[in-house]
Amino acid sequence: MDENEPTTIEITRRTVIETGTTALLLTGLPRGALAAGSSDDNEPPPPPATATLQINGRSHVLTLDPRTTLLDALREHLALTGSKKGCDHGQCGACTVLIEGRRINSCLTLAVMHDGQSITTIEGLAEGDNLHPLQAAFVEHDGFQCGYCTSGQICSAAGMLAESRSGMPSYVTEDLTRPQPELTDAEIRERMSGNICRCAAYPNIVAAIKQAAWMPT
Amino acid sequence: MKAFTYQRADTPARAAAAAVKPGAKIIAGGTNLLDLMKLQVETPSQLIDINRLPLDKIEETPEGGLRVGALVRNSDLAADPRVRQHYGVLSRALLAGASAQLRNKATTSGNLLQRTRCYYFYDVTKPCNKRNPGSGCAALAGFNRIHAILGTSDHCIATHPSDMAVAMRALDAKVETVNGEGEARVIPIAEFHRLPGKTPEIETSLKSGEIITAVTLPPPPPGVQVYRKVRDRASYAFALVSVAAIVDSARGRIRSARLAFGGLAHKPWRAPQAEEKLADAAANTTSFNAAASAVLDGARGFGGNDFKIPLTRRTLHSVLAETTRT
């Protein structure tokens, strides 16, 4: 192979949608340094903690620096890089995962706090080769451009549809006493406001979610 | 993030006892604490995780109110049918705050204890009397668009960022606590948060090692409940000004009004003088103006936030018009 020939990695739109794998190449950073976040002093690491996480139906026993966020545990310890690190401060939603079916920002919680709990990431949504209805709808409606926010958008939308089905109101729900608020475009936009899309694919994201809302999961 | 040791508490009293230790900090939802720890604004040496304590129930009280456990998540409190039916102002305020992901994690007690979003509090390279007592306040002559106009001091002009607490202030909620000896205490929400004065680093009346176990809501007061939030974005932004209003009126005459404000002060701001102006008054521009003037008595802008004075007046007008329409 010619040394000058650029290495190409083929990433199809389907790969992006299934696994969120735009950052396919794992960095070679030392795990501890990355997992603990920025720390510029040379203090000794704290005693490690152990947590058993049920991720996408599989049990993982992890021994971690207690500072490790759930996001870093997924990405750096388990190579589940579908969940993305955008802002790392709970502002962008790219790290959204489902814990016991509820959507949260995995960057703002510690892995050890979730010992014994069940976590679903973007990698766990499809059933074999069958895309989750939200994944299929995002492909069909072109609900993304660069794809970086997409895994967070889809996990968030999965959590949002479950909330909506359980009757959860939102800030734009006119009548709070109505047990089942209708999922209008305005409702979808408000309920998805914790997921930012830098490419501004919002109209197509709303269309994709609207389509998936009518499909059984 | 600075290194810390992690432990899980098995009872509220033991959590409180452990929290007395210097450097120890309670973690519940963690959405604010971990954010601040990443920036080394907060540097606890020990985290006490209370998430597995049985403080996540919403129960009816014998008086006809609700007792909300400290660990009830913001989304669950907002969605509770009893809260939606009888405490709409609280449900709306909760739904106006943060994002759905954060509300799924954030707790009732953590929401009350969240820290200010002042830019200078967050920036460890800048002076801040709240983060580093005695270092000065960079916001006084800095960018202060989001800062307080009421109850400020020369030491701090930060605001309390909560929406939930503003609604609770209008509802006269009470905060229940326990200490390491297992002694319980009840703190009216009016006395829970403090004004900055000379010690802006002391934000609440909680004592060292005292933890919140619940918030109780008295029976729902009569009247229309509204939470109006004015902010820079339509969603997922902190309030520039917010108003929690509970107004009991009929045929153009106000019987009673309760008004609490967010985005204006170091604590959820209640305006009893304004409420007096509205009690047994005609619902019209004259009484609304009198109420707004009473709210803004002593208000002071710091340059970037001068706009909050007319914005508060207009927002209050709009809210009073809406709540007295029938």
C-alpha cells in the first residue's frame, strides 16, 4: 500500500444512524486522564469504586475512578462511542441515554451512581438488522447533516415519546389537567429543547419524530 | 475534577451526619453539582449519594396539602395529577425550567439548593465573593444582564436561578429537614433562601449537616394560578424575569393576590406590599401600576440589567390582566 495514499474509512449513513459512529477511531488517551475530566494537578487518584451496569441488556462490571461520568464510562471503558460528548455540561444533549427508560444527560451523572441500573444507548435501540422506528424515520426524513447530535436526538426522542404516552405535560401544554396532551409540532419542539443541532436540521427532526410517534415500538 | 471519595447513604440522618465532615457534600440528581465540580467551582473531597434513600414519594397531608419528598424528580412532580390539578403554578414553573433530560434527574431538594448562574461565579479566574469570600464582585461593573435588581448588596448581585422555588414561594411551601442527630425542623420557604448581604457565600438557612427531607405545600389557595417566564430563548433558558401569581378575583374585583418573582433577586422574591395594593381592589391599570411600583420599590439596575425594571412592570401587568380576565 502506498504510504501516501490516504486511509479512508467508509462510514455510511446507516452506520451513523445505527451506532452513532462518526468518531470511529478511539483516541489513544490514557483512560484515567480522560475519564476524570480536566485535572491539572498531580494529586493521587482516589480509591476506585465498582459498579455493575446493565447496558443494552448486557451486564458490565466496571472498576472506576469515582469521578468517571456515565458518558466517559460508556465511551472510554466500554467503547460504546455512539453517545457523544458535545459540551460535557448538560447543555447540548448529545450524550443523552435512557436509564430505566428515562432520558438523562450521561455527562452530568457519575457511573457509580447507577450501580445495578439498566441503561439503553443508541447502540441498543435497533433489534438486529431492524432499525428502531425513530432511526428509520431519521433516515427517511434526513433528520441530520453532520450526525454528531443524532444519537442524542434519537435517544432523547425515544424517551420523549414514552413520556408523552404516559401523559407527561410540557411547558406549552395549554391544559395541564388534560391527561393526554396532543403531540403537536410545538409540543415536539418544546419537549426536544434539550437537544441542540448545530446544523439546524430541526424541521426534519420534528418530521421524523412525528412519523415515529405513530408507530408501535 | 478534584479527587473525592464516594459513599452511599442508607438513612437521611446518617447522610446528614456524614455531611458535617469538612469537604463532604451531598449528591442527589447531581446536574448542578457535577457541572460545578468539572469547573472546580465546587471541590468536595467526599460525595455522599442519597439517591437510594426512600424520599421519592408525593403524599397527601391531613391538612389537604401535599408533602413532596426531597428526591422526587422535577419531571415527576410536574406530571403528578394532583399538582397539575391544584398547584398549576408549580407544575408550570417546573416545566419552564431546564430541559426534559435535566428535569428527569433534578430533585426537589437539589432544585432549591442549586447555585447561581452568575458568569463570574462560574469563572474561577474572576473575583467572586460567593465562591471566594472577600475576593470582590466582578459582576458589579461587569456584564450583568442576568443579575439582580432587588435585595442586592455591594458584595453580590447574583440571582437564584430556580423556577420551582418561585412557585413554592407563592404557595407558602415549607421545607422539612433532618440533622445528624435525627432532629427534624421545618423552615418556611420565605426564610429558607437568604439575601446576599455581607455573606453571599451563605445562601440558605440550612445548618451544617442539615439535609432536606421534604417540601410541604399547604392546601391549594383560591384563585387562578399562572407562571410567566420571560427569557432570551423560547425554551431551555434561565428567567430574566418570572412571575408566579395566584389571583382570586371575580367580575373585575380582586379579592386576594400572591406574587412571587424569579430572576430579580438572590432569593425567590415575594412582594407583600404589592399584594396589599391588590387586595380588595378593582382589576385595572391603576391597581396594576400601584402593584408594580410596590414590587419595584428600591429596585436598582447595574447597567446591563436596567431593562429588568420596565420588563418586570410590563410582565406583571400582563400576568394580572390574564389572571383577572373573568
